Amino acid sequence: MKNLIRTYVDPMLEDRLKLLAESSGVSLSALTAELIQKGLESSHISQNDTANLIWLEELFYLQFLTLQIVLNSSGVDAEKFAELKSQARHWAKQKSSSINNQAMEG
């Protein structure tokens, strides 16, 4: 797992992920797998407006999910992690839709 993390995750993020995993109770593997999956998915997206919007949504999703986990650092079990992922996905969709609507109006 260490080699996989070092291959796909920035070294500065690696330390933060370790601390986050330790403090939240979510495994480092789960957090890393989520980041790697999103990174690999985004690297296969073509460069058009729709793809850029998808990438932006994924960025919002990961940022909001990370923030929620940090704010809930008293401990996040698997069920809570799934709930936080769902909240993050919903928030990211709303945010990217709002930005898309503003771009269409402007």
C-alpha cells in the first residue's frame, strides 16, 4: 500500500492522509483508494466543458468530504463515512450546478 500511495498521492498529502486516517478511524487504504479512483477517473476525461464540470464537481466532492471528516474527527465509522460521502456528493452536485448555471447566464 505504501508504494501505491507514493505512486499516486502527493507526499504532502500522504502525511495528512495518515493523520486523518488515524484521527478519524477510517483506514488509510479507504481514503487512499478514494483519492486514487477519482484521480484515475479524471485522467481519462476528455477536455471539453462537460468534462471540466465533472472534474470541478469531483474536486468539490473531495474537498467537502475531507472537510467533513476533519470536522468529525472524534471518530468516523464505516456507516458515518458512507453518510459523509453521500453529503459530499450532494453538496458537490449543487455547487457545480450553480457554477454551470451562472456560466450559462453570463
